[in-house]
Amino acid sequence: MNANDKSIIDKILKIAGVDACAVSSLDGEVLRYETNDGEILPEQINKVSMEISKLFASYSLSSVDITSLYLNFDDRNIIVNGFGSGFIFILSKRNSNVNLLKMETSYLESEFIKIVSQSFGSISGKPTLINSQSPQTADNGDAEHIQKNEENDVFNALFSGKNGGEVKTGKLISKSNLDAIKDLFSSSMGPISAILFDEKIKELNEDADNFNAENIENLINRLSEEIEGKKERLNFITAARNIID
């Protein structure tokens, strides 16, 4: 791509109200992202991408074909367009009128292929498009509404804590608080939790006896990835933050 051939991400970031834009593979791996907001961290983009991937997977398992999502939160919106091999999502300010849903799927797919090509070299074949969103019926409407409420809580927790709260951090996290989080994680995961907990700490290059407070959010989010149920994940994130709040 030459300097004059701007990608879809560059174009979207110029739209008023857009905070960030990312392109991900269907399994949630972020291939490229850019942000206009320095407070949006790479870890948050990665976590949101993984949640969107799980969301598409859950709809697929429940036989609901969907290509577009528009999620509203307290301080921002998440707008998603998906297709057979990946998805593009943007984070926009809560009261903005940004709309990615009007873009044609074929155009989004072609832009996705460009970014995949840049990330992994050449690719062969053409991704298969998923069907357009199926109409909502009386049978699936209530269940889908409940599911979306649960998903919204998870996304909100990943960004700023439930009810808009912030985690208060000091220089180091006390060993007693870290042990409390470990016990909380154990109640969700069982015997394997101790191994997973130690692995996550090593991934962050931390020491359990001298754990830097600036990494506690990363630890909580990484641990939550191991918990499968949406409600259980949300409960863990909320309870873990309450321990260090």
C-alpha cells in the first residue's frame, strides 16, 4: 500500500466522534488498530475484540445469523460489521452519530483482505460472507434482549468498571489482596486455577510478592478470559475490582 492509499481505518478515524477503529480475524485476534484517544489501551482493544468474537460465536451457536452490531454504553458506542473471515469495529463517543452499518459488506471485506495481506503477506481464496441479520421473532426476542444486557455489562466492565467506577491503584498490590483475587478465581475455575493464576502473573513479568498496581487491570482481564460464562466473567471482574478498590 502506498502513502496515498489510505486504509479503511485511516478513513474512519477522520470521522468526528470516532475514538478508535480495529480490524480483527474471526477468532478475535486484532490485525491492526488505531486510536484518537490515548486513554484507550491496546489491552482494552484486544479484550473488546475477543468479546466481539465470542459474541458472534454465541449467535452462531443459537442459529442467529448476524453481520452488524450496534452496542450502547455509558460513555461510548461500539459499532461492528462482520463477515465470514473477520470483523471491523469502531469505538465512538456516546452521543456521536457515527454509523458503520451503512457500509456495504463487499467493501468492508475488500478492506479486510488488504489488511490481512499486509499483516501476513499474501493470502489465497476469498472469505465466505455470512448471511445478513435474520429478522427477530417473538420466540427469540426476549432471550436475545437478556443476552445483550449480559454482554453489555461485560464490555462496560472491561472499559471502566461497573457503574463507571475506576480501580484505585497504589505503587504495589498487597499480597493479601492478590491472594484474595486468587481465591476468587479459584472459586470460578477449581483446582486448575492456581496454575493459571501463576501463568498469568508470569506473562506480565510480575512477582506475586511485589505486584505492581499498574498491572492489576491486565491481570484481572487476563484471568477473566479463562472463565467461560458471561455472568461468571462479569461477577469475577466486578468482585476482583472490589477487592482492590
